[in-house]
Amino acid sequence: MNEPTRDIVKYLIEENTTESWTEALCIAIGMLKDKEGKLLRVFLNDDIPEHIRLVKQIAKSLRGEK
């Protein structure tokens, strides 16, 4: 992850809302690379709204929400 992207993710985490954490996780997942440095394009679901819903579940879990 490059520095500007890292700064954005850090800012979103520091906002400390479920929505901001969801966005930060979506960015981080979108930046995953394989061992050769190629982007993986990982999605939890082919349907983008469903992918975001699942990432939001992860964010809530990390934040200790129900």
C-alpha cells in the first residue's frame, strides 16, 4: 500500500465510525497483492453492495458491535 493510500486508511480508522472503518477495510482489501506484487482484486461477493455489506460486518465485529 502506498503512503497516500495508507494515510487515507489511517484517517478513516481514526474517524472511528462503522462506516469509516468499512471504507478503510474496502480500500485495504482492494489493495491486496500477491507475492509478486500483483493486485489480487479480492471480493467477498461478486455483487458489490453485498461485498460492502459483508465488509461492514467485519468492521462491526472489529469494533465490538452487534
